[in-house]
Amino acid sequence: MNISWKILLLIIGVASLTIRTLLDSDFGRGTLLYILVPFVISLVLAFFTKSSENSALHYRYLNHLRIATIIFFATSIVLFEGFVCVLMFMPIYYFFVSLGFFFAWLTRDRSEESKDKSLDNIVRVSVVPVLIFMLVSEGLIPNTTVERTGSATYVADSPLSIAQLQSNMAKPIEFGSERHWFLQLFPMPDAVAAGSLNSGDVHTVHFTYKRWFFTNVHKGEMHVKIAKVTPEHVRTEITRNDSYLANYMDIGGTDIRFTPLPGGGTRVALTVRYERLLDPSWYFGPMQKVAAKQSAKQFLRDIIFRHPVEEAQDGI
């Protein structure tokens, strides 16, 4: 492994304390945690790892990733983070660990080249820190914060009338087993206290999440207020959300619009309103967009339509 266990344990300990400090601060959902920490871990590994000049670059890189993976999972266990957090963190962690290895390779190997290339070497080595600084700056202050509010819409057609669809929304809810692969990472509701569709009513959704499949149980509720009910539009607002989902995005509510089709049936456009809590936006933004849209699809299928759905080709 080319690194002593004492140093490895020291890195794990320091990384755990650093991450715990960030998680307990205002920066626990931002770029300091998701970009700077893995990059610095990679630089520390490159400094302490002994490498032979005869070792191929790809071998050194794989060895670097192997040690970084040990630190990643050991830190997760020490902090007792859930498997959802681990899975969401893995891609961006490996990306910046790889970027750190690339930077260490530039500084270690390029320094031995001839002096006539020294300016070129300085430029190459300087690019990575500047890039990291630019990426880490996102979200730290208002001027570097990318717009957090967003929405995702799913449009589908049903042979049922508006009255039938809204009647379905007032019935007891049973979620189907079919889910998008990304949504399968997150817990399904245990129970839903509903049974009406009147303006002002509040539906309570109960969640139970076991962070490590069988232990570290987190229970929470999501309160869904029926804010507006008309034949053409139903609007909901989330008035309370202390479920595990609230760690990743702030769901504001939904807008459900019903449009009669000329040949019979109804077109329904369901929009999920949310606010992104995690940075960087280029990583978590698309991820949360997919989650919101697929959640809208499941909401349509299991609660409003109660039959299979397909996205309307000319939908918005």
C-alpha cells in the first residue's frame, strides 16, 4: 500500500474531525465539504505515499484511489453517515481525488524537467489550484451563489375525467413498488394520513429511514397542506418536513393542473417546487432535477392516475 497504517489512521482521524466540524457549521452542505476536503485528502496522500520511479503512472493512480477509498469508507463509518450520503458523495469525491492526484503528479514530475520549460511548468501547475479556488468559492457568499430555487414538471395523459382524477387524490394512498432507480436510494413513506381533498386540509406523510439498512433509525414527517382546489388547479404546500429527505432539498410543494382533452380524458401537468440545499450546483442541480421529476411521475401514477403513465410527447 506504500503508506504506514499509523499515517493512514491519522489521516482518517483528521478527516473525520474536519468533516464533523463542517457538518455542524453553516458550510456542511457546500463546496468546502464536497470539493476542498477530497482534494486536500488527495494531496496529503500524495505527500505521504512512497512511490517508485519504476512504477507505472496508472499503477500509482490506482494505488492512490485504493487508499483514498479506505479513507472515504472509514471516515463514513466513524461519522456514522447513511448509505445515501455515501453514494451521493462518491462520484464527486473520486473526481476531486483524481484531480488532486493529477496536480501532485504535475508538481512532482514536471519539476525535474529542463529549465527552458520552467515557465510552461509553472503555468500547468498553477491551473489546478486556480480551478479549485473558483469551484470552492461557489455558495460561500451571496455573490457566488447560483440560483437555488427550481422546479420540475411531468406531463401525462389519462382517460379519466378531472372529477375522477381528483377523487383518486382523496382516496387512501398505496405506493407501488415500481420506482426510478435513483429514487430507490431514498426511503418510501411508511404511511400517509389523508382521505380528503379540501382546501386547508393537511396530509401527513410518515417516513422511517435506517441509515445503515438495519440500524441508526431516523423517523420524520412531511406535512402537505392543500392550499388551493379548483377543477383546473390543485396546489399543495409543505408546511413541515423533518424527514431524512430534508437534508438534501427543501421541497416547497406542488402545482397540479388539469386540462380536458378534445377526444376525452385529461392532461395533467404536475410541477414540484423545490430549493437546492447542496453545492456545487453543477453536480447537485441536475441530480435534484431528476429526483423531482421522477417523484412527480410516481405521484401521478400512484396517487392521481392509479394506472401506468407515460410522459406526453408534446408536454411542457
